[in-house]
Amino acid sequence: MGFALSFVQLLLGIALLFAGGELFVAGSVALSLLFGIPQIVIGLTVVSFGTSAPELFVSLLSTLQTGGSTDGIAVSNVVGSNIFNLLVVLGASALVMPLRVQSRLIRRDVPLLLAISMAAWGMVSSGTLTWVAGLALLTVLLINLIWEVRTAREEGAGDEPLEDDAAAPLPVALVKGFLGLVLLVLGSQVLVNGATGAALALGVSQTVIGLTIVSAGTGMPELVTSLVSVYRGRTDLAIGNVVGSNLMNLLLILGGCALATGGGGLAVDPVLINRDFPLMVAATLACLPIFWSGGVINRLEGAVLVVLYALYLVEQVLSNTMPLGDEDPFRLVVLVVVLPAVLVFIAWTTLSWQRSRRA
């Protein structure tokens, strides 16, 4: 009965976060368009902040409830959401329609995301994300936001309007944003309570729940926003949303949660440090050659990303449900067969693009 109630809370929390994220994004985009912010900047900043709001509220609430010393949801939610965004959101969006990547994303934003992902991994390697590291992450966020707006305006990126969103008057945009914020606060409370209860009922750690159920649930706004953007032909917004959301997760959420602990710092599960942070960095690194292959993420590459996430989920389930060591054959197959095949595929697509350019 305890698990059933916790599962209902999980579903209800995800639904509230989904509705709140939709309203918050709609209000935020309308406000940004009223102030004349370019499309690519909307995707990298306003929309990415709005779609990262569920992760922010869930992680902050979990940190405040535990003080950061025993928290397993805050950091795992960020890491799991970033992996979900890179593999599922980008992959599913590319399956709907091949995504054309803007050159500024290739030469600036994705390398920046990779650098910050590696820096965050280094910061947590001691087992604690200190408040000083959190302050540094928030400082980088502020500098990056200013840089995004200034460089995008100088380059004139994405000046075309977005469908009918600009028609929303100021009062409507404000109401949508406020209602979305209320639903986000309520949904995060319900989701954290449900996730904690589910972890206790299943006998697994909060880290695992944060990496899987919570991260996928809070990642739904990114997925829906990107899919809708692709359907409307706004692939720049879809990719910018993913890259910007991952930057927000690392800089705003990790930085904010580290500061919220006071002087104690944010505790990080050793499993995250040794397994999931490297996977997050590897997923980010894998996006670089995919983005470089003609500046387009095609359907086949999208399918590869989704399959990799499915393998990641299977590994999570096996490592937490089977006796110690029984999951080793699966890991061996992934390391010996799947990963080399993916590397060969990425190399092949990159070389094919280079040959087509020479021709």
C-alpha cells in the first residue's frame, strides 16, 4: 500500500510539474518576445530556464529538507536529467524531424557545456559540492547569460518571430507565468514526497530514484517543448532548449543547491561520481561529432541516442535488482559490442560528411 500511494504521488507530481512547466514556458516566451529577445536566445535562456524549473524546485526542496548532508535526489536529478535531455530529448526530436544545428551551438555552446560538465565532475570528486563551488557555478551562469544575449544580438541570430506566441498580451503572460510557478512549487513537493516513499518501499537508494523516475519526470517539459518546437519547424529552439537546459541544471541547480546548504556543502553519492557523472560527460562529448556531421542530427543518429538511453536504464535496473556481479555480462556486452559499434558509427558519419564536402 505504501508503494502504491508513493507511485500515485509520483504520477501526480509529474503531472503538476508538466502543467506548471508548460504555463511557465508559455508566459516566459511571451514576455521575452514582447521585449524583442531573439529566438536562439529564447531557447538557450528563457525556455531552458522554464523547462529546468521542475528540476530546480525538486532539487532545492530536497536539499532544504535534508540540509544537503544525506540528500540523494538533488544531484542525481541534475545528472539524470542531463543524460535524459542529451539522449532522449535530442534523439526523439531527431526521429520526428532531422535537426539542423546552428554554427554558434557547434563552436560555442556545446563545447561550453562539455567544459562545465567536466568542471562540475571535478568539483564533486571529493564527495561534497561546497558553497564556494556553488557560488562559482552561479557566477559562471550570470556571465554566460550576459554573453548569450550580447553575442546573439550582435550576430542577429534567430530574429524571426515564433508562431503566435508574440500575440499574448502582457497581463496574460504574467498570469501564465505566476500560475506555472505555483504548480511547479506544488508539484515538486508532491514528487519529492512520492520519490522518497517509493525509494523506501522498494529498498533502493534515493540516488537511483533521482537518476531514473524523478529525472525522467522532471525532464518531460524539455521533451514536450522540443517535440512541439520540431513539429512547428523550430529546430533551433529545440536544440537550444536542450543545451541551455543542461547548462541551467549544472550552473543554476547545482550552484543554488550548494548555497542552500549553508556552509555544509552538498553531499554527492560516490556512485554518481564514479559512474553517472562520467556517463553524462561522455554523452555530452558524443554530441560533438554528431553535431559536426553536416550540422544535422539525422533520424538514424537520433535512434542511436534513444537506444543508448534504453541501455542506460537497463543497467540501472540490473545493478539495483540483481545480486552483486550478476549484471557483469550485460556490462561486458555493452563495453565490447555496443560502445565500439556506436563509436564506429559516429566516425563513419563524420567521415562521410567530410568526403561529401570535398566532393
